[in-house]
Amino acid sequence: METLTDKILTSTIRQRPADSYKGTYGRVTLIGGNRNFGGAILMASAAAVYAGAGLVTTITDASNQGSLHARLPEAMFADIADVSQTQALVQGTDVVVIGPGLGTDEAALQVLTNVLRTVTPNQTLVIDGSAITLVAKYQLALPQAHLIFTPHQMEWQRLSGIVIAEQTPTANRQAVDRLHATVVVKSHRTEIYTATQTYVNPLGTPAQATGGMGDTLAGMIGGFTAQFTPQEQAVCAAVYTHSAIAEELAQTQYVVLPSQIAADLPRFMKAHEGTQA
Amino acid sequence: METLTDKILTSTIRQRPADSYKGTYGRVTLIGGNRNFGGAILMASAAAVYAGAGLVTTITDASNQGSLHARLPEAMFADIADVSQTQALVQGTDVVVIGPGLGTDEAALQVLTNVLRTVTPNQTLVIDGSAITLVAKYQLALPQAHLIFTPHQMEWQRLSGIVIAEQTPTANRQAVDRLHATVVVKSHRTEIYTATQTYVNPLGTPAQATGGMGDTLAGMIGGFTAQFTPQEQAVCAAVYTHSAIAEELAQTQYVVLPSQIAADLPRFMKAHEGTQA
Amino acid sequence: METLTDKILTSTIRQRPADSYKGTYGRVTLIGGNRNFGGAILMASAAAVYAGAGLVTTITDASNQGSLHARLPEAMFADIADVSQTQALVQGTDVVVIGPGLGTDEAALQVLTNVLRTVTPNQTLVIDGSAITLVAKYQLALPQAHLIFTPHQMEWQRLSGIVIAEQTPTANRQAVDRLHATVVVKSHRTEIYTATQTYVNPLGTPAQATGGMGDTLAGMIGGFTAQFTPQEQAVCAAVYTHSAIAEELAQTQYVVLPSQIAADLPRFMKAHEGTQA
Amino acid sequence: METLTDKILTSTIRQRPADSYKGTYGRVTLIGGNRNFGGAILMASAAAVYAGAGLVTTITDASNQGSLHARLPEAMFADIADVSQTQALVQGTDVVVIGPGLGTDEAALQVLTNVLRTVTPNQTLVIDGSAITLVAKYQLALPQAHLIFTPHQMEWQRLSGIVIAEQTPTANRQAVDRLHATVVVKSHRTEIYTATQTYVNPLGTPAQATGGMGDTLAGMIGGFTAQFTPQEQAVCAAVYTHSAIAEELAQTQYVVLPSQIAADLPRFMKAHEGTQA
């Protein structure tokens, strides 16, 4: 297991080439936010935008349209109830993030299965939150694609079948290999399992222990994988950045809000930008 | 009667243990905000989030969903008209704050009686604003629970039967003992009556004399009692913090807005954090 | 004609007495904002809150409820279509501000006549924007009350019958005396006509020449008259403050937004606070 | 081809005359924002307001009313479905900006043809985004007016028939001459074709490569042409300002958000203000 250092930042967050345009930095489509949990997809979407994704679309419950644009006019909106529009948007995107605030009801299941059927091998699919629970509960078939799961320990238990107390690196590795996915197991010291490597994030602060942090990380992973390669490195850099910003803010704050982490991304990423790739 | 000092801060707001997660810092469910008074529950909810509660849910009129998430994506939303969902959310929470912007009509009464029937002995119930008026008017049966009332003087008159001019510490103490509750009597110099002690808050500024201050305090008490023990001390620390922030802001502001107090909580609490408990 | 100086600030904006509460600083009810012009009543309401009014209620089109609370949770909302609720709220307030974004259609006329019939002699009524146009057009009977009109020059022409080129102090004075009102004639150098005096505001910057400035001033006059006496002095202080803040911000801004003036009120008023009255 | 320098700023952004009012700085009406792309018209509208336009009206889908006013109370709202109101507003304005988030469906086409029929020779019409695509696709007749197109390279291909690889200054000039319009061809190094001159913008940063930048520029061009003459110079100054602000912010930010550029306009324009015209 390799412990991440801030070298992951400069080797991933590269100076942008002068002659680039928004298409260069990828399309990210975030799907989630039912009537109860709209804030989750708003936070994830803000994280993708502030991380620098070229174009961000948020597919969510119609009741969240106004609050999305009040906070984040940079994101496009689509109604999660529109099945064919969702398919079209997923087909045209580079990265899909599904799960933040999605819920686990029948409607959420339909949305998720629609997405799982639509994603193609060249696309990246970040599966977070209740989408993980649904995959585990209904043993949903996973598409050929660049899959990234971002479970907390209980969600990982559901997905892997490994109870929390037995989530050792060795046990986790076996489960990850069966999944053919990158897995971010979120905890006090988050672990990242890629196809070939295991990383541990040495950072993190209890000031981060508040609702919405996972949604923000999922959105950041969407934004980072849309821009940076190799993808495994992008995931590691997103996890590290998330905690590093939290630690900086926690110097002067008792609690760090997820939306503050997103807002601080442009500054932090500039400060840790590497030379051009 | 003991006068609070800033020792209440360091002895209550403890450094967070490294190995903790959002569940460690409690679930707070805030209930209120009819169509007219939605701002009240938004301010209370923001105070709970910025105070560091682990998970915050806001049960309010459906018309407030958008403005809640536009201001505070960290809070989850639930429709106050959904009786069974309200029961389920109350059952699954650590702290309930009911009253900010709830109103006093028949619908508000139904919501309140539903909550009073659902709360269990291990839970904390903060009863504020119009919920106090309803309890007094209809002589509602109070549950076995950790009860905290936060009346201003007129609401205390309604609840205790003691007219404002006669609200002496002795008279108040007798009424409090009958209530089996902690009571925060809000005034120019707020008094806190716990089961065994009476405290007076020496702080406060006329710059605070603006609508929404009480809603913010109720939310802060929710956030503090979800995180800190003993509970009586958490209530005292919330009251003291509320006024201390107001006094600091009033150095350079003629009026202090309630939402500014909430926003300043992370900084203030860090500055007055004690060693780990 | 007396030229205002910054003495109007310290003699009006007095240090608040320690033992005061939100009732001390008055209730302000703002009425306006149809479906097109909701922003106007939002800006006016923010000005009243940030000026320090004790309690602020905004009566506006139902479609503005969400944006009001997204910006300003401190204000209470009421639906302008509810005639009896509007009457009750007007009866229970100290100051009414009517006009910002009200429009001039039949519905607006009904709201205005309802308010004009309801206001009582001890109340202050600020008549702004389209409400002035309606009063002029329909020759509406004005109530016995503390009346304040805040026309720009064209609205003053409609109300007084004096064409802009002939709006001299002498002509204006005669029209004001017939109105039994304080009149604020807004222009490059705003003039204030009280019952006994005429004042001119020496401040103002072309950076202020943007939509919404008048709405913000109307809300400030509401907030100042709710708190400060004598009322004529409160009006003068509001006009002077509005321009003084704009001049300060215009040192570093090509254009000054109305919402920036409201947001700066707490700081400015503290910096120019006089000794206790 | 002339390379723009910062002289375009001081020669265009003139100190405002003391005796001016909001009418002096023009009326700008922005049209766009369907249910999916509401954020685009919000960003464009904010750019017009922060650039200093005297009065700004936003004609958009009804579902965007709340988010518009939550972000920007300074803008007036109108429902894009109201054909006759749109006509009346267009008739009464100085500058129309059409296209940001308008979409390309039948409803969008109807709105656009309605506007193209209504605009008169003395008015300025900025045609952006999907409105350009519609003009090209349906070969819509263009009105006699001060026309400004703001295509990116693909939209310019659609409008001019010149494929991107062949968009040389010479080829572009011929197409522009046929259009009788000013054309801003947006790319890494944006080119501006007026009736008599061609300019190139030397500024720009890859930190700007994010969705919404074009919408913000369109709104800025609306705000600049409403205030400054000659119009071609106003367009050049808007383009230069947009990139100059982005470059400044990119000193400390990895990505620059469009809404940050709008918010920085008052400061930047003051810092580069020339003497009075």
C-alpha cells in the first residue's frame, strides 16, 4: 500500500496548454438529487465545475432546477424523469457521476439501470452513495466502462460482502479484482484500490465529518477524471485534494462545509499545478 | 445564579477526535417554516449546519425546498405535510428542533402533536417559537425526553403563567421544575434554567435586536446538543456563543444579521476550542 | 434650502440603548414585486433589514417567495393576492413601503387602494415608484398618516402636475404643501421637502445610475423611519447614507449595484453612529 | 489585422458625466434560457448588469424566474412564452442580446423570428449561441439594425459556410461583408470583424475554457454597446476586458468561472476608466 503525498498533485494537475477549449476539459454529467436530497447533487455539481470540468450537466428532480441555477449557473439542467433525454446526455458525455442524493426507491433504480445500460467502454462512470446500495441490493449488471466506486465503509460492506471489521487491504483487494473497477473506500484514512495498486490517503480532519462531504468528493472525482490522465492518478489526486483543502480550512474552522471545499478548488489547484504534461 | 464566562466555551467545544465520522456529531432534524415564515427554519437550519452537526434535515413547507437548497445544500429536505415521513425522520434523529416559523394554525398543531407523540426518552427536543405558544395554548402533553424550551419573555409568560414583570429567578425556577425541562428565557440578559442550576448570560448587544435571532439560537442549540455533553453545558455554550459572536460583529456593524452569526460559527468555535474531552 | 452634511448621520443614527429588543426598532412592511419586477421588492426589503429594522415583512407575488428567502431569510413573506392578510399585516406595522415593482395594472391598483384605506394616522406610509404613478393617475384619496413620497422627476411631474423643467424649489414647495407629505424628489441632486424645511443632498455619483437604486432607497427610508426620530431627519439621513455609501464604493467601482449598498449599511451606519439619544 | 491593446479600455470606458441617470446607460434586453439552459441567460444578464447597463430585462423560461432574482434582483423578468410582451420589450430597448441558452427547438425559432421582425434600424442586436445556429439553419432574414454576431468557430462555420480549417482573415472578411454585421469569432485568439477593420485579441487563458464563458461575453457586449460609442470600439473593449479579467484571476486560479468575471467588472472597469468623453 502506497501512501499518497503532494507529489500526486503536481504530477496530475498540469498547467493547461494555451491552445485549448472547453471540450479539452471534458463533459461531466451528474445524476442524482431526488426531492429530498437535492442538495447532494448540487454540491457534487459545484465540485465538478470548480474543479475545472469543461461542461457540466446536472440531471436531477425537476424541483431542484431553481436552486441549482441560483447556486451554479454554470451547470446545465435536465429533468431526471425524462428517460430518453437522460440516455442522450449520457451518450454524449465523457464522465457520468451517479448517486449523490439519488435515493433508493423504484424511480432511482430505473434511472440507474437506464444509465448502466447506456454507458459505453470509453466512458468513465463514478458510482456513489445510494447508487452503490442499489447495485449491491439488486446485483445490477455493470457495464464495460471505466468504473469508479466511492463507497463509505457500510456501502462497501453492501457491495463487497465484507463486513466493516474485516475490510482489510487483502480482503478488499480480492473484492476489487472481481469488480473490475477502481474503488475508493472512504473512512478516516481513505484507501484507493486501482487495478494494479493500492493507495492510502494520509490526510483528513474530523472537521470534515459532516453531511455532503462524500457528494463533493464524487463531483471532484468527476471533474478530475474528465481532465487528467491516467485516470487512476486523477482519482488519487481528487481524494488527496479534498482532504488537503479540508485540512487547510480546518486551521481556522471548527467544521468545514462541503461547499467551502468546492469553492476553494480553483485556488488550491493553481497553487499545486505542475508543469505542462 | 451563575454568570457564564468564556470558560463555558473551552469546556464544551472540544477538539474533535481524529477517528470520527459524521455520525459522531449527531443528527439534527429541524421542523418549521410555513409558507409565510420559511426564512425562520432556513436560519435555524444554517445554524445547526455551521455549528457542526453531522447530519441536518429540514422538515418544512414544500414551498421552501428551493430556497433551502439555494442557501444550504448541506441540509436534507422533507415535506412537512408528509406525516409518516416526519415520524420516521424524528424516530431516526438525535435532536429535534421544532418551532421556527412553524406558525400556530391547525396544521402546525397537528405537526407538533405528531412530533410530541413520536419523540422517545433518549432524544433531545428543542421547543421554540410558535411551538411554545401551541404547547401553552393547548396544554399539550410533553414526552419523556431531554426537553429544552427557548421562549422569549412573552412566550415564557404563556408557558409558565408568570407575567413578564414577575419573571424572577425564584418564580421561574418553580415553573421550570414543574416542566422537567431546561428553559432558556431570552431577554436582554438571557437566563438558562437547567434541572439543578441557573445561569445568566452576561453578553448581548442591541445590534442583535432583529428578527431571526431566536431562530438562529434554536438551531445552534440543536447543533451544540447533538455534539457536546453534558447537554446543559451545551445549551449554555450555545447561548454564550450566539451573543459573543454578535458582540464581535457589532464592533463594526450597527446591526448584526442572524445569518451572519451562523456563518461565523466555524471560525469562532475553532478560536475557542478546548482540548479533547 | 439647506444642504445636508454628515452631521445628519450622527444626529440621527444613534447608539442603541442596551436594554432594547426587536420591537424597539420597528416593524416595516414592504409591498410590491409583481411577477415581472420581483427583484425591486427584494432589493427594498434587503435595504430595510440591513438598515436595522426590527421586523420586516414582504408582501409580494407568490412567485417571488423562493427568491426572497434565498437572498433574505430575515424577511417574512406574504402573498399579495391575499387581501385580508395584507390588511392585517398593514394594521400591525409601524411603517409601510409600497411601490417597488408593484406595477400599474388593475391588481396593483386594488392592492394600493386597499392599503390606502387601511393605514392609520400614527403609521408611516412610504409611497414609491409605480404606486406614485397610480396615485397620480387615479387621483387616489390619501390617508391621514405620515406620508412620504419618493418620486423621480417624471413621477413627480405626474403627481404634482409640474413639468420637469419647471420643478423649481418654489413650485415644488407649493405642491408639497398641498400633499401634506414629505417628498423626496430624486435626481442628480436629490431634494427633500418636509413640512417646514427643504434640504438638498450634495452627494451622489453617476456610478449609481442603474436600475434598482430607487427601490433600495425606498427600503432604507422604511428602515430609517422605523428606528429614528424625528421622521423628517430619518428621511434625510437615509437619502444621505444612500449616496454616501455609493460614493465610497464608486472609488473602486465603475458601477455600484443597489444590493451592494444594502449590504454595506451595517458597516457604514456603525462608522457614523452618534451618541445615544 | 490590428492587435488590441489596453488603450481600447481607456478610450472606451469613459468617466461617467456627473449629471446622468440610468437612461443614459441604456436598456439591455436579454433573451434566452430554456428549461435546460437557464444558467446561460443568468450569466449573460449578470454580465450586462455588472458592466453598468442602466436597465436590464431578462426574457426567459418561466421556470428561471426564481433563480434569476435569487442571483440578480437588479434584472427585470419576462416570460419568454408571452409573444406580445416580448415584442413590446424589444421595441422599448436599446440593445437586444438573443441566444444564451435559447436552444434550437421550434419554440426557440418562434422567439427568434419574432425578435428579428421587431428590431428596428437604430437598435443593436447581439446574436449569440443557438440563435446563430438557428439563423444559419433556417437562413433567417436579418433585420436592418446594428448586428453583432458572437459565434465560436463551429457556429461561424454554420453561419458563414467556411469550415474551421479555412477560417482565414481573408475568407472571414468576405463572409462578414455579406452579413453587414460585426462578427466576433471566438477562439483561442478571438478575432473581431467590424465593417471597416479587423482586430485580434491577444489575451486569453486556458483557465477560461469552461462552459458559460461565451454567455458572459455576450452579456458584456450588450452592456458595453448600451453605454459606449462607437459601437465597434465597445465590442472590442468588451472582448478585451473579458480576457483581461480572466488573465488576472488566472494568476491565482486554475479555472476561472464565468460568474467571477461578471462580478469583477465594476472593479476592473474603474481601474481602466478613461477621462470623460
